[in-house]
Amino acid sequence: MATPLHRRNEMPPASVYTKNAKRAAVLLFCYPKGDQMYLSLIKRSEYQGVHSGQISFPGGKSELSDASLEETALRECREELGVSLEAVAKLIPLTPLYIPPSNFLVSPFITYDPQDPDFFPDRREVASHIELPLFKLMELEIEQRKLTQGPLQGSPVPCYFYQGHMIWGATAMILTEFKVFLAALSTN
């Protein structure tokens, strides 16, 4: 499990956060490069906010113009990574996840593009685009590390490490579920 031990007992009843939480969506965007499939992650730019500088999936807050959370995930990925998403496959939902520090209920969706897309990251929102090969994701193991910055500095958290990037929090939890999803696909 990728939920920090100190957070498991802090979760309010589901009825509390689903009623009052802001809605957001993220996209687990997969695509081929050469003979391997990849997943896009981003390092968020530094800003005044709880998720500043963190590794995450492309995504964000739902807007009134979004017809659905699926549309939110696609729009945010297009805005943050500058990638055309007209040809992507149907979105597959994963388990929505509540993020207490920002009061968001995040809906993750998986999709893939059959072509190697051109990326044009928005430098205001994205400090770097991280391309994670799926075979490498499957090799990553959860580790316990202490946060080195932010309001939870010094707190031990479960995380993944990839190319010097610490992937923790909601992103690590969603990646863990995605790994289970991929493992189930490979056994069928």
C-alpha cells in the first residue's frame, strides 16, 4: 500500500470529503517510443501551493466548461504537455482518491496514443516532462523516505524513485493501482 501510515487514520468518512471536496482529474497517458510503451509524468513548477515542485500526472481542477471529469483529464494533459489527444483510446477509470492537504477528490484515467506524440510542455506549469517506460515502472518498488521540503518535511512517506525523482503521495498511490492494472493485463 502506498498510503503513509500517519494518513490512514486521518481520513474522514467518505461522505465528508465527497460532499465538500473540489473535483479534479489526472491522466495516465501512455504512448509508444521505439519498441517500448511509456507513461508521462510531470514535475510541477514551483509556486505558492501544496503541490509545488512535486511529481504528478498531467491533470488539475475541473472547470465549468468541462462536460465530464474525463474531459478535465484530457484538457489538462493537452494544456500542460501540449500534446494533441484527438486520437487517444477510450479512457479507463481508476479509483478516485481524496487528497486532504488540498481538499481534492482526484479521478485518475488511463489512456494511450498509438503514435509517439510530440510534446510541447507549458513551462509555466511544468518544470520537466518525465517519460517513464512501463517495464521500468513494473520494476520500481515502494521505499520509505523522509520528505526533505514542504509542510510535511521530515515525515516518512512511501514513495518510488525514478531518475532521481521522488514520487510520493497521491501520485505514488495511483501508480501502485496502475501497476496492479498492468499486472492483471499481462496475466490475461
